[in-house]
Amino acid sequence: MKERPLRTTVVGSYPLPGWAELAARHLDEMGPADVAELQDDAVAAAVRDQIAAGLDVITDGEQTRLDFNLSFYGFGFIEGIDRAAAVERRLGPPGHDQRGRHRITGELRAPRGLGVVAEFERLRRIAPAGPTLKASVPGPYTLSGRIVPGGGYPDRWAVAEALVPAVSAELCALVDAGCREVCVDEPSMSCYAHREDPARLVDLFNRTAAGVAGRTRLSTHLCFGNYKGRAVAPRRYAPLFPAFLGLKVDEVHLEMASREFAEIERLKDVATVADVAVGVVDVKSYWVEPAEEVAARVRACLRFAPAERLAFAPDCGLSQTARWAARAKLANLVAGVAAVRRELRS
């Protein structure tokens, strides 16, 4: 269960330090020990920023991944695909169609796991005692979006079903390793629920996470895309409900700040079945929300859900936000929430 009401948390990703991004362009010049040192130092930087902000829950910032999920394909975790991704558009304004998709070459499987357990173990080694450590694993529907259906997998649903065993096994391995909080990151479910069967998406999710439900604090993140700070779908939660109330999780993360808190009344619905982590700072905007503004947003959320059901976070992962802005937004998020905590105690 949660340590306290109105806790502060994050989705998963965090911006790479500039030096790490530069160094990553020269991995072919490094030995294994050099790469390990680079990874440790990048995670330590992300942890330091989150600790300095005062967050209750931290992650490794997904510092050793390419984007939040692309490294699962090209780094050889998922087998049965061409590691070289085909990119539909390379020129012009940045967008989701500039992310590559992989062709199927054989049976889809991940015999070495997805690497998230090693990420968590690194985080546990580096992080100080105190905050809760969280790990995020992309769900099968989200992972299927970067694979072109083909062969024995005629459509996206077939690809997603083939990835369920790999994700389920990674979740179980994380919990076995001692991870107290796990996010099954499924932004594609909320992006495409308007055109897919939401009940079928919920069933896919629940079967994927069945092995860890009740064994760890389980959450999911529902947003509308953030690659290069851009959305990829109609930004409405209405198509998800009431079906998504059937998600068997302890916490549901909702993107609210970038949408000017449209559909804030959904907090009441979600709070009947799970805790709600509300996005109260906008990762797509370079306006740093003052702590007073964050506090006002927290008070607005309390009109729709009790304090014991609420947590607060950025709208999405911070990997697409400049590090200076990420630092400032997290610090003000924590300060704003702390102000409301003090009001509730008085």
C-alpha cells in the first residue's frame, strides 16, 4: 500500500545528462567496463535530481534505454525481428512516424528477458535508503506498436499476444528481485482505445499482470503520447471508460496538466477502484509551474477523490523535457503537494 496520502511520484523516464547523450554516440569506442561506468553515472545523476526534489517514489530515469521502449528491439532482447528498424519519414518536423518499426523474421520471444531486472538492481545499488524504488515495463500492446505484423502474426493483436509471456515473465522476475512498485507502461492503450475494443485491452493487460497482482504495488500509465513532446491520439479518456475501471491495478496514472484538467471528474470514477496518480505538471511545456499553482491543482483534485486515494506526478515521463526544466518542475511539484499536506494536517 501507499506510504502516505498525496505522495509524489514519477512515471519512469528522465532526461539524459548532456555528457551522457554525447558519450552514447561513441559506444563503439568503449569497452564493457566503460559502458557500465557510463550507465552507473547516468543513473546516479537521475537519482540525485529526484532525491533533491524530494520525491517519495523514484526510478532509474530509464537512463540505460533508448527512449522508453525502443531499446527492447534493437538491443536484442526481443528475438524474431529484424533489429534494423524501417523508418517511414526521416525529414521534416519531428513526429511519431520517425520512429522505426521492425519486420518479423521468426518466432517472437525474449529468452534473455527484457533487461528491466538488471535496471532495477542497478537502481537499488545506487539509490540511497528512503524513497520507494519503482520500475517500469512497457506492456505488450505498447511494445507491439513498433513491430510490423507478418508471418504467423497477422495483426497487432497477434503480435501483442505473442509478447504477453515475455512481459509477464519480466514482471514476475522484478517482484522476485524485491521490486516493491512496478508500472506496466501502456500508453498505447489510451492512445488507441478510441479505435479498439477497450474491454479487450483491459483483458490483455490483466492477463499480462496476473502473476504479480497482489505481490507488489502495481500501476499503469495512461497518456496520449509524448515522443518529441507530441501527442499521437485524440486526448480524451472518455473512450476508455467504464471498461478501464476493470484494470486490476493499485494505481492508475492520468495525464491532466497538458489538457488543462479536462475530464478531471474521471478521478472520482478511478478512485472507486484504485488510487489515482494525477499529472499536475506538463512535460510538454517549458513553463515551470509555480508551487502555488501545483498546490491549487492538488486542491482541485481533492474535490473529486479523497487524499488517501491521490498521488501526484508529471503528466508523462520526463525524457523529452530539458533537464533544467525537469529539475524545476519536480521541485515545484513536491513543494506544492507539501503545502497541501500541511493544510490537511492543520
